[in-house]
Amino acid sequence: MLKSIVITSLDVFPVRVSGRTLWTFFRLKTNDRFEGVGECSIGNGVTPKKIEPLYGLINRSEPNVELFIKNGRPLVKDIVDATIFSAIEMALWDLRGKLNDAPVVELIGKIQNPIIPVYANINRRTTPRNPDGFTKSAEEAISAGFNAVKAAPFDGLSKIENPNKWRQAFENGLDCMRAIRKAIGPNVKVKVDCHENFDIETAMDVSTQLETVDLDWYEEPVLIDDIEAMLHLKENTTQKLAGGELGFGVDGFSSLIESRCVDVIMPDVMHCGGIREFVSIAREASLAGISVSAHNACGPVSTAATIQAAAAASGCESVELQWGEVDWREKLIVPEEAFHNGFVHVPRSPGLGIELNDFEISTRLDG
């Protein structure tokens, strides 16, 4: 490691993707050519007031990730803090890897999964949100080489008060999932994300009605923290249950792991505490006989960090990709993001294996 390196600033790059999506990238700059990048994409962005307490803990003369984790964890009070913490942790690992000329996976362990399955989340790119719209997105994802897709056609259901409109939206969601399966055939994995929209009775009904779709998993049909409801579903349905995208730290996943109320646990590198914490969560889940799949409904920097974490995590079966929302996504980083036949080969270049593409990002900055 170069002892003369000093971290000089944290730059923030908010990139507007759509009315619903804002990707926020962090970059730790140094007094030399080395930089570390992370992603902090949540809601409509983060404020300097929120960032400063955690950024202020960084040891400027050395990217000491362990010291930052130790001192920063007590400051995490909400999901925004957790996301800022995770983004800085990513950036510190990236910088340390570049200083040591090693990929992050080699700094936190060894490669368990050199080639990782990636599935396409088609939810945010789909309009209209009806069977035709979801079918078109699914077919295009399969044509692009993916072997698994995920959709969330029940979004907003819990906010509909009019009974007739609720029923229409409910039936539309069921029809969307049936249409996806009919269009892409029996050999592609189909997942549904329900975003906690159902009560237990509705969740049971949906589970039964979607048996013909042959779901790969049934994600967060009820509140994920309602362990009793999740256990009821597990014991009384045939669906494989998945969830846990917003937990922070191993402690944040302990109730899911100890109860075994999910078959697949889904830590998100951008919210769970970063790369090292993802690996720790995956280890605990694996010991409990629970599969791990990386939640990753965000931009290309978080995806690069997720790939490093998934490579080091025993039992990680797949990584999510927020696919097709915009056609310029892969250009935001160098080298460009690339997936082949539904898989990604873990890069062996230093750090996260990427840099920000300043030109592309500068043309798309929000505000």
C-alpha cells in the first residue's frame, strides 16, 4: 500500500433514471490517481447533512475499512444511514483493492463462485403494466440471454381503497404472471416480488392461484417482519418464500434466519452494511440451511460491489439485475457492464473492477 495516499474528498453524483429511480454514486478522491467508488441509491437522494457524520469517520491517511465499520455502525439509525454507510464501505474496499492491486473478493476471503447466475428484474422497465407489457419485457430479457426473470405486477395494490379497483388490479397482477409464463415457456425461472402488498388471506389466495405459473420464488407477499405470517405461509403453501432486502447487519437478519421462515434470504449490499456484512449474513444463512440470493434493484456500481460480495459468499445462488430501465446504464462505468447468457464472470481487476465514466455521468446529473 502506498503510505502517501490521503483521502481528500467525497464526491456525490445523482443520476436521474426515471420519475421513480435516482442512482446516487459516491467517489472517494485521493491526492493521487487512486479513487474508490460506491453507490447510495435510495429514494430521492441523500443530503450532505446525512452524509457528513459517516464520512467524517474515515481515516484520511489510509482506507481502513475495519475501523470505519467499527466506528460507523453505532451511527446507523435508519435505512438512509444504512445506505450511506454501505456506500462508503464499498468505496473504501474499492480504494483498498486498487492500492493493493487486488480484487475486493481476494481482500475479504477467496472466490467461492467465479461465475454467478444473474436474473433480470423487469419491473421498472415495464409499461404498460398489464399482461402485454410484462410479456414484452420478459420476452426481451430472454432474448438478451437471461434464464430467469422477476416481476412485481401487484405494486400499489395495498394503497387502493375502492374495492372494485382493487379487484381489477389484483386480477391484473395474476394475469401478468400467467402471461409471462405462457410467453416464455416452462424452462425459464419466473419470480414474483409482491413488495409486502398482501394480508395473510390474500397471500394464501395468490399462492394457490399462481401454482400453475410454477414460480421459482414468492417474494415478500406479507410484511417480512411478520414472522408468524411468514411461517404460516411456509407451512401452508407450496411456494418457495424469499425476502429480506432491507435488513442491516447480521442482527437485522437474525429473526429470518433463526425462524427459517424464508427459503431464500436476500441481503442487499447497498443496504445491509456493505460487502463484508453481506458475506457474514450469507454465512449465517448457509449454516441455517437457507439459500442466499443478492437483492440488487439499483445501478451499475452497486452491481459491481454485489458481484464481489456474491463471489466470496458461500451459498449465494444468484444476483439480481435491474434490467432494461434505460439503454445507457452500462455506459456509466468503465469497463461497460456486461452479462453473458444469464451469467457474470467475476472480474479479477483491482477493487470493484470499475471506474465511473465521468463524461456519461456528467450529461445525466440530476439537478
